Amino acid sequence: MWQSLFDSLADENFMVVAVAMDSRGPDAARPWIDAASPTYWSLIDPEHRVAALYGMVNVPQAVWIDEEGTIVRPPETAGSTDHFRRMDLATRTMAQDDAAARIAARVAYMDAVRAWVRTGAHALPGDAARAALPALTDDSALAHAHFRLGVWLRDRDPAAATRHLTEASRLHPTSWNMWRQTADLEQVGKSGGPEFWARVQALGDKAYYPPPDLPGF
């Protein structure tokens, strides 16, 4: 969907910058990028530095940045919804209405981006954009330091790496990025296994993908 968005705005001085937060490194992320064959910029960020700088806690999240380098919409869910929580885990299928709602949300998000690029719609004024930015706390900053150290140690001292990665999730429990990447470093696929679904269920009425304040959500 990002390629079609980029193509539709090719004459509007617009760029998509995709960031793969894959802590297994470039070799794990590159096949997905190659398969997509994007013509927009694609980066690989194994240490989640972009997440630390912008306060991202899940994927897909997006930040809107204008031509002057100003954030006009802080990190928010980029067209994903919580309908996946009603998925039949045995068959990995979703009810037709839920699948349709997820597609509609993606279309609504892409339409909102196009409206912003072409008319300035949905951009937040400076004070509102700053107020909506995730707060950087001592714990979240320390969590990112532990996470980067854990990623660096994983091929050098696996036991120490696990301690640092576990501490990162403890300090920043709302970061699904950290938890899922830590799980996948332990075992590929673990990030979508029973432990993940148990954590999702533990949210109760709390959203996994908080909807953005945009038309269609």
C-alpha cells in the first residue's frame, strides 16, 4: 500500500521513508524489502534508534514531517486496527466483516495522507503536535539503552544479552517493538506465538492499535 501511496503523490514533493526495526539485522530484513521492490527510501534499524527518537512503540506507526522538517503528526497507528484480535487462531483467518474493516482503515489512512500532502489537511499546529508527542521518561530512555546493548551482545554473550533485553521490556512495558523483537531474537516466530496472544488478551479493553484521530477511524 505504501508503494501505491508514493506513486500517487509522485509529483507532490513527497517521500515515504520506511524503517524496518528488525533486530536480527540487514540479512533478516532485506528479503522483505527486495520482495516489495520499493522506489521510496527503505532503511534498516536493528537497534530501534528511530523508535527511541520518535517514541514509536509498535508497527506500523508513522510520523508526518513537513517540508520544513517539522513534525505535524506524531507517531500513530498507520492504518492498522484491532480486528486481528478476533482472528481464529486455529485457521489464522478473520471474519469477512473484520477483514473488510481492516482494509477500509488502510484506505482511510492513505486518503488522509494524500489530503495532507495536497491541501495541508489533518496537520496539527505546533502546540498540539508537541502535546501529542509521547513523553520521554527516564525509564524509557534507559530501556532503549538496555535494548541497544542487548542487541550488541546477542552474538557475543547471549546470557548477558537476554538480561539486558528483558530489562528493556520491564522498563518500557508499553513497547511492543521491544518485546516482539526480544522474542524473535530468542526464537524466530515467537513474537507471534502463545506468549504474544496472552499479552494481547491481557490488554482487556485497552487498544493494541490505538486508532488515530483521523476520518474513518
